[in-house]
Amino acid sequence: MSWDKFLEAIRKISIKVILPIREKRLVWMSNLRLSILLRISMGYLKLLLTHGLIILSGIFVIYMYAEKDNFSDMADDIVSSIIESNGSVYINPYYMKDLSMLIVNTDTGKEVYNDIAYRPTSDKAFFHGIHFDRKSENHILVINEEMEFSVADTNYRTTFQYDLTRSYRRFLSMLWKLVILYLIVIVMIIRKGRKRDEKLFEPISIMSATANRLTAHNLHSERLNVAGTQNELKDLANVINQMLDRLETSYESQKQFVSDASHELRTPIAVIQGYANMLDRWGSTNEEVLDESIEAIQNEARGMQDLVEKLLFLSRHDKKTLKLNKKWFNIRPMVEDMIKETRLLAPDRIINSPILEDVTVYGDKQALKQAVRIFIDNAVKYSKVGDEINILCQNQNGDCVITVQDTGIGMTANDLEHIFDRFYRSDHARCQNISGHGLGLSLAKLIILAHTGKIKVRSQFTKGTSFIVTIPNRRFKY
């Protein structure tokens, strides 16, 4: 079996066996309602236990290597004390328990000394000089080490045998003491760590309490306290506070939107109700009152219809349900038609169209017509008899640029900051009793932005206003 096939078999076994077990464990854990502190403590415990085994294993290896080094030092001392006389080897009196050796004359192949106490059944039992035998009672861990030396021009090879069984058993006798000591350390770490974790998570409890106090009435005043924190929780608190700021702004906008819509609808409803009452009293006998009432009711109904349509358009946009039917078309004929309509509807204004160029745009024709119509209607509405209105359609490097310029009443700097806000109307316009709901420009802005366009406004109070709309020559799905 090749290595790739082996890995593929392991992967299939993991998918069939290990992954289902892991999924069941995750499901079981998800059904348990465990606190974050308990989960962190369990994580600490798991890490300490697993790393404790690694530490104890490391201590065992270090201890046994130290014992082996002691035997190696003794072996060196033995070699340095060997004396040869007439072909015989004499070893100075040197006795060390658990150390044995075999000395062979490499020139003749003859054993000159052998007191090795343990020999496995096969020479292959030693792996890199180390033999570990669980079945043996007297020789559990034995290490062989070879060394060559010369005495009086005679070469010898020595095999030293270090029986580390006593050291092994000595370590096992110390092991339970080390385990108890380590368990005590684990308990101390868990207790100390839990207290520190509780202190660390204290800001979360404060955040939770603050969030529970939040209502629509105190949304403007309640915020999460970030003082004294300099970690990730501070970033989280700042993010939540920013979210609350956006919620407050949205909530206030919704309240203002409902209030403004109610205010705008209250006036036409009151007018219609007033004329309906007048018709109920005198309309059937007085033709003048009847005609006046019908005309007023029709005008107010048209105004209410226009307001409701604009509100529905804005509502669809806010709910992300506004759909635009975009396609490529030449916008110049549409602009020419609107210029003709404006000249018919406002014969007392001077309507100029000095530049009308062919330009192809990708967009919703009706929506763009509605937006341009808003700019033209505003130019007519906020200008006087005899004022000029210039309407231009230009092709600038493939981009469509439509300009609507008037010489009307203009706007102040404060008005320019708010003209695209919903229901905003300048004080100057209200004083002159100019009709409107304050929704037209906000609606036009949404349409232009839906076509990735931009609007530039230039205005001077009492001198006039210019709206410059640019629609880029590229496709964009809305």
C-alpha cells in the first residue's frame, strides 16, 4: 500500500468514526448550560493535566539520563585503572553495584573479563543499547555502552552494562509524591485563575446590566462604561456604544419621520374636512361654494396622493425592496420632453436649453425622469415671474451631466446643509407660503445614488441655485 492510499484510508476512517463522535460530543456539550468561567477553568484543567504528563515524562527522561551519566563516569574511571601484565588484564579493586562489563581482546578475540549479570535471549533485544523488559523483575531497564581502549600496545573492546532498574524503581517511588504536589499546584492555579477570571469578566456583567436597563426612553442616556479598561472588552464596549448611537439616530429619525408625515397630512385632511362640512351646510344650494369646495378638495387630494407616493418610495428604499428597471437609453429625448412640458406649465418663466447633447445612460428611465422633474419643479417653484431657468444635458467623456439652473430666491449656507433631509423646508420658503412637503430632494438624491451618480449644488441667496447631476457611464445593479 502506497503512502497516499494509507493517508486516504485514514481520512475515510476519520470521516466515518471520529467526526460523528466529535459531532455528538459538540451536541452534548451544547445541551449543557455551562458558564464561561467554568468552561475556562475546565480548559485550564485540561491543559494542566496534559502538560503535567509531558512534564513528568521529561523529568523521568532527565533523571534516567543523569543516572546513566553517573555510570558512564564510573566506566571511564574503570578503564583508566586497568593494568596489563603478560597478556593478562588486571582491574584495580573497583566495585559498583549494577555496573557490569565484558572485556574482549580485539587482537585475539578472547574474552579476558566478563561479569555481565543480565543478557537478553537475543542480541537484537537491545535497541541503540537500551533494553526495557516489563516481564523481568530484576532487570527492567538495562543500557549497554561499548568502549575501545589500548593497554601496552594491546587493543581491547569493552561492553559496559548499566542496570538502571533500581533507579527506575526509585523514580516510581517518587512519582506519586510528584503527582500529589502537581495536583496541589493545579488546585491553587485553578482557584487563583478563577478569581482573576471573575475580575476580568466583571465588565461583562456591568455591560449586561446596562443592556438590561436599555429602553426606548433612555436610549439617549445609557451607554456602556469603558473607563478603566484597556483590553478587548473596551473595544467591544466601544463597538456596542457606536451601535447604540446608530440605533438612537435611526430611532429618532423614525420618530421625526412619523411626526413630519403626520404634520404634513394633518393640514390637507383638515382642509378637506372643512370643505366637506361647508358642503354639508350650504353646498347643495350655493353653486359658488360647491365649485370652490370641489376644487379645493381635488387639490388637497392630489397633494396627499403625491405625499403618500413619495412616502411609499422612501419606505421601499429603506426596506431594501425598491426595484429599478435599468436599461441603456439615450437621455436627451427625455430631457427635451421635460423642457417642453415645463414651458407649457410655467409660461411666465424663461426656459432656456443652450446645450442638449446625445448621451447614453444605463438606468431606470422613469426614475431618472422623476428625479430630473423634481429639480425642474423646484426651479419653477422657487423662482419668480420673469426669472430664467437653464436646463442643460451634456456628454462629458461618456458621462451624463444634467444641469438645472435658476435665478430664483436661492438658499443660505445653512439651507445647503439640510436640503436633502426629509421634510426639511427653509424658513424663507415657509414665510413666502411656497407649497411643498420637503421630500422631493431627498427622493431625487436616492434615485441618483441608486445610479451611482452624484449631485453638486451651488447657490447664492437671492441670486439663484444650480443643481448639477452626474451619472457615470457604467452599469450598476441596484
